[in-house]
Amino acid sequence: MDDRTKQFRVGVVVFATAIITALLIVLTSDFSWAPFKKQYQLKILVDQAPGVAPETPVRRRGILIGRVAEVDDTDNGALITVNIDQHKQVKSNENARVQTSLIGDAVLEFMPVRPSMGAQPVPPGSTVEGMYNPSPMDLIANLQGDLKQTIISLGRAGDEVGNLAAKMNTAFGDQDAERMNRLLTSTELAMTRFAKSMGDVDDVLGDDEFRQDFKEGLAQLPSMVADAKAVMEGLERAVGSADQNLVNLQGFTNPFGERGPEIVDALEAGAENFSELLGESALLVKSINSSEGTVGMLLHDRQLYDQIASTVGLVRRLVSNIEVMSRRLRPILDDVRVFTDKIARDPGRIARGVINRETPIK
């Protein structure tokens, strides 16, 4: 193989490598560097932004929508300016979060914090609030002080346990071995009884029917609680009504308590008047029953009663005759009323009637 052939093959390999590299760059790049790509800017204010720098990716629900343009330090926090693709929109219900990985790589991501109903796109150039989401390393760093205090507390607890063990060894020495044996025997007996009790409980709870009833009772517990709540509400309303009625009754009885002597005097006067009325009624009834009075004579004298009855009969017949006469006079009175009405409307009717009765003049 001559040198020209070798150079040709090397040139082909270099050309193919360059083409493949360009294709990989095109396929893996988001073209954020392209000058012809349309973008708009947003500003994000966060309390801190560790690891955030220009070209830091900006994502929305895990999808790349832009990159960080610059980061400025302000008195209120870090002000991050981001370039967002023109066809990508950030909604008002989304919040920006700065997150860092274990190796320190940062990413700025927009996540929804409330329902999207009624959310509007954020206008270009607006400033939105953001937050920094601590990384696991930050949490570990913050826990260093707490871990130190925890370790110190554990050391103190170990010392206390050691002191307790020393005191127990002192209290339960060789002289108290018999007492320890009795204590262990009692403990073993208690454990045996406890195991037996647990066996009895298992026999009760192991019954399928009992478990089913217990489950049904638990299922009915919410409805029982609701019923009890309703009953308590009804009792509360009844107590409130009773209190209101007592207040109203107090307002009604207070005037009686204040005017008690006057009311008692009025009742006594009414009772005396009623007694006098009963006495006068008794005298009236006695006088009526007596044959000396007018009413008594009317009730006891039969002849006087018959005369009054005949007089009443005559009056009734007279009234009947008057009614008959009034019925007969009514047509005559009607004719007189019609005649007078005609005369009142046309007085010349009388003169014409007189002339018409005389002999005509020839």
C-alpha cells in the first residue's frame, strides 16, 4: 500500500468523524445559542441561588424551556434573569424553584403550586417570586449541630444507665440473692398468667363471628357518632330555647313581682265585688220567687198570665192585619208615586187632560 492510499483513507476517516460529530451536536443541542431563536425574558427573585450561573437550564415540569441569562445580587435576594423560548409560556399558578444535585449542579424549574383553573400567562419582563429548595447536603449540614447534641445526649444517657446498673448491683448483692429469686419467680408467674390471659383474649377475638360483628360495629360507629352529634345539637337548641323562654318568662313575671301588693289588692277588691254581686243575685232570685213582686205575680198568677197572653194574641192579629193592609196599599202607593213623578216631569199634562175632556171648538 503506497502513501497516497494511506492519506486518502485517513482523510475519509477524519471527514466522516467530523460529519458524525456535527450530527451529534445538532441532535443533542437545544439551539439556545442560535441567534435567530426568538425568546423573551423573565426575572425571578429568590432568597438564595447557589450554583445558578449563566446558561443554567430552566425547566417547566421537567421540560427545558430556556436558560439563565444573568444573576444579580440584591438586598432582597438573588435576582435571576432567564431567557424563555417564545412558544413556551409560564403560568401565574406556577412557582420557580432552584434545586441543586449532590454534585452541585443547579437547575431552575417552574412547578404548579395551585390548580390551573383561571391561571394566566406571565407577561414578558415580569418579576415572579421563587424559592430555593435545599439539597440533601444542605439538610445534612443543617443537622450537624443537632447530631452533635444528640450524640452528647446519648453519651449522658449511657452514663446514667451505667450509674443505674451500679446502683442495682449495689442494691441486689449476694445478700439479696433469695429476694432476686423470689422476684424472678413472681415475674415468671406473672408472665405465665399474662400468656394465659392473652390466650383467652385470642380465643375470644379469634372467633370469625365475633370479628365480623366487631367490624360491623366499627362500620356503624361513624353513623352513631353522627346521630349523637345531631342529638347533642338538638339538645343544645332545646337548652337555648329553654333559656330564651326563661328569659321571656322572667320579663313577664318581673312586673308581677314589682306590683305584687297592687295586684293582690285588686284581686281582693274583685273578690269582694264578686261576693256583693252574688248577694244581690240571691236577693234578685228571692224577689223573683216571691209572689209579691211584679215578676213573681206574673209567674204565680195564672189569670194575669192568661190576660197577658190574650193581649199578646190581639197584638199579633193587629200586626197581621196591618201587614195585609200594607200589602194592599202598596200598589196604590206605587201608582201615586208614578203619577206624581209624571206630573213633576211634565206639569202641562194636567192642562192637556182638562182641555181634551172639554168640547172641541169648531
